Amino acid sequence: MKKIEAIIRKSKFTAVKKALHDKGVNFFSYWDVTGLGNEKEGHVYRGVSYSTSDIQRRYLSIVVNDDFEQAAVAAILDAAATGEVGDGKIFVSDVQDAYRIRTGKKGPDTLN
């Protein structure tokens, strides 16, 4: 099993959610987060300068069976990309085990 953690633009969340559902990834958790990025310069919007050092993003936590990893990552990459600085990051790590609380079932079948 793999854990996919993605930090994306909030404006791209609906597109990413649809792309994941289209690939068969129907369960994940998400949070609104604030982070710091590499961009150092500010922006001007309607004549007001604002800092981009604190960036509002959405954090997704997705656990999938190994065979879904590439499809899930590809879906996020395709749906979240704008080509601009600040599109986000994806991290993939191994999951040792999983348990379904209701039944006590253990292993990859808990994700179905």
C-alpha cells in the first residue's frame, strides 16, 4: 500500500477530486493548510501589494493499493497543474499496514 500526500492549490481541488474519482480513488482525507513557498516576491492585486510567503493550499492524504499509485499520481499531476510557480507537491511513501476499525480486518482489502 502507498500513502500519497499532495499539497495543491485550493482552486484546483474540485478538478483533482473528480480526476481521482474517475480513476477509482473514492476515499481520501483533506485539510485546508497554510504553508511557506519558495517564491519571495509579492504580488499586486487591484493596486494592493500582498505577500505570497503565506500560501493557502489544500492538503490531501490518500492511501491506495500499490496498483493504484501511478494512476492516482497521474490524476493529481494532470488536474492540479497550471504551469505556474506554486502548483504544489506530491509525496509518496509506503504504508506498513491498515486496519478496518469496524471489522478488525487487516491488510490491503481494508481499502475497498
